[in-house]
Amino acid sequence: MEDFRQLIKETLDEGKDSFIIKLLQIDVKDFPQAICVLQSELQQHQFEQPKGTDEIHQAFIQRGVDAMKRMTNDEYEFPEWTINKYVIRSSESVQSTLS
């Protein structure tokens, strides 16, 4: 886990959108959904402020959102209730863990 944290830090230090997108492993066609999910994640962290909040993690998510927006040159507005494949995958992961 510490190696991955170091990789994120190095990627952020580089400051290149392409490096951030590569680390996120999100296909260009999936940027709109990914932006929606990651923005929701950021908002959740801001409201909840969990103990031990990882600032590098939040910075990485924010830079990822910013990079995807720059690379698409579009502004996507989704309602808060939007369900997309990333939310479904997350739910499936939680359910399989509980089983």
C-alpha cells in the first residue's frame, strides 16, 4: 500500500494529465461517468471529513477529475441520483465481500 501511495505522490508531483489518467486506468469514453463518480466521492469526503482522511488520495482524485475535464473540453452535469457502471461495480464488490 505504501508503494502505491508513493506512486500517487510521484504522479502528482509530475503534474502531467496523461500520467494521472494512466494511473486511474479510465478509458476516454468513460470520462463522463468517471467524472461524476469521482466528484461525488470528493463531495462525500468534504461533508463527512472522516478521521485519517488521506490528503494525497483527495488531491489525486481532484487532479484526475480536472485532467479528464481538460481532456474532454466538456462540462458534464449529472443529477446526484445518477447510477452508472462504477456505482454498480462498487455495489457488486461490497455484496460479494459480505457473502
